[in-house]
Amino acid sequence: MRLQSRTKILAVALLTLCSVSISAQPPKAVVESVGMTVSDMDRAVEFYSALTFQKVSDVEVLGDEFEHLEGVFGARMRIVRIQLGNEYVDLTQYLAPPGRPIPADSRSNDLWFQHIAIVVRDMDQAFEKLRALKVAFVSTGPQTLPPSIKAAAGIKAFYFRDPDQHNLEIIYFPPGKGDPRWHAKTDKLFLGIDHTAIGISNTDASLKFYGDLLGLHKAGESENFGTEQEHLNQVFGAHLRITGMRASAGPGIEFLEYLTPRDGRARPADVHANDIVHWQTTIATDDVDLLAKKLRDEHVRFVSPGVVATPKGKAGFSKGTLVSDPDGHGVLLIQNKCIDMLDVAELRTRTACLNASLRNPSSSREHRNGKRLLH
């Protein structure tokens, strides 16, 4: 009896954690990581290590599953996961076939633009650290957004580039702005990743994709313009509609729609995951098969042929699919690791059985012999 009681307790704990979110519509989403393609992994790791990112894992993968997942024939990838604070970045080098570099004339209002916003404790100290690293500037210098932009007043930010010319941002939140954890007392200079920002052409279309379809919620919005914004983005006349989206956990996804100028270029149709301009935001969901079907029904563009099962222990998730958002930004949808512990359909069935047994213990006893709730 004690063993059966313990089994039931374990079952309740597991199913409480995993099954409740399955029935939610839209599915519960977690932004697990943000990824980018790099040309030289050792150089990239050295650079991000100087910003106090820590290496978490380093794997090499190949095979049909990964070719199909990323849409790159003959792919052999080295993937390094790094961490800053609570957030993860996945660096991927295509050992074969190598892709193309980022266009040298890329601008902040081009629709392939994406960056991560690295939160800093002190902007002046962080800027001096970047100068010592001889980073390539995008912004003229750190900018403090003015009181006229109420939602962002007092925020300090600076754009720069990594060795592969990926855009990055350091950001400082004054008291009363940003997540409270950015204001915790610490000696660390670089604290974590607040969000990834993406260039978009139409806020409503992006809200439908990330909100209605993927299940993120709107966390804030702002309209930014003025000389500070222009010199931050290095775009004359920059006037942006900015919308912040959040999942149940992980960094935010921020939309940057340029109201002016409107001459930002679309992401070329022939960009592939091995090109250095490629980023992909990884979102974990309770039922990736169900979500993929939902996206198919809405005519979302798939890079993968469908949901792809990955070899155990290689990718860090059991199955996933790569899709494109309305402007071509990569979004890798993966099965939530908690739900990986049981098949989703089986989990639903077992949840129903457990609920029935808890409601009617005497009925449950009649069926115990020779059966266990969990295998």
C-alpha cells in the first residue's frame, strides 16, 4: 500500500507539472534560447566569454534528421550553448556546408535585423569594456532615451557588433523600469538577456503569429523617435513602433517596426540556416505536433518538412520543426522537455485515468492488480 501511495504521489506531481498546460489554448510557450550562426566557433566563444557568458555544452551533430530540421543538405554542425544569467544563446557553426557572410551594408531597419539585448549594471563601465575589446560600433555612443518617450524614459542603450557582424545591444534599466531582477544588488557587470529584437514590416501580422498562434502575450509597447533613437539605431529619421512580447518564461521578443524610414530591405528568399545572417529563436511548447498542424492550417512557411525527431541526447530535445515568421525570422519550435517524459496522447489518457481514480478510489482498486500508473 505504501508503494502504491508513493506511486500515486509521484504521478500527481508529474501530471500536475506536465499535463495542466496541455489543455491550455493556445499551448503554453517558453522562449528557451536565442541562436545565431557563426563562421568561427572558437572565435565566437572567446568573444562572448569576454562578456562573461559561460559555456554550457559543446556538441557536433550531423545526419538526415538535422539536415531536414534546418533545411540544409549535408549539414554538419558544431553547436555551443552559452549562458548569461538565466538566459541561453546557441551558437552554431556549419562545418559543412559553410554559408555566406552578413551583407556588409546591413542596416538596423533591414528586415533581417535581429539582436539580443544584454542587460548591464552600469552603462559607462560596460561601454569602456566594449571599447577595450575593440568592438565594431553601430550606435554613435550610448544613448539615454528622453522623458518624451514615457515607456522608455531613462533607459540607456548602445548597439555594437560581434566578430561575425551580428548586431548586439547593451541596455541599462533605471529604477522602476525593466524586470525587478535587473535591479538586484550584484558586482556583475553583464547580467543577462532581456529580449531579442527583430525587424518587422507589420506589427499586426507579427502579433497574430507570435500572439495568436504561438501563445506569447503583449508585455508593453512604445513609439520611439528623436535624435537619441536615430543615433542608437544609426538610422536618420528613425521613428519606430516597438512592441514587447513575452512567453511564460525566457527572454522577450521585441518587434521593431520602422514607421520611418520605410526603405528597410526584406530578408532575401534564398537565406538558409548556414548563412551567418540567420538567427533562430527556440520556443518550447507542450505539444509541438499539434502546434505544427495549427501553423500548417494558417499557411505559415515551414523550413523543415514537418516535425522532425532528433537522436536522443544530441540536440537537447526529442523533436522540433523550424518555421519562418511573417518577415522570415527563424523560429525553432521544440517539444517541451517535461512533456518528453511521456507521450502526449498517453499523458492525456493517464491524466484522465488518474483523475477518475482520485474521484473514485474504490473503483480504482478493482483494476490495480498487475497494473502500474507509471512505467
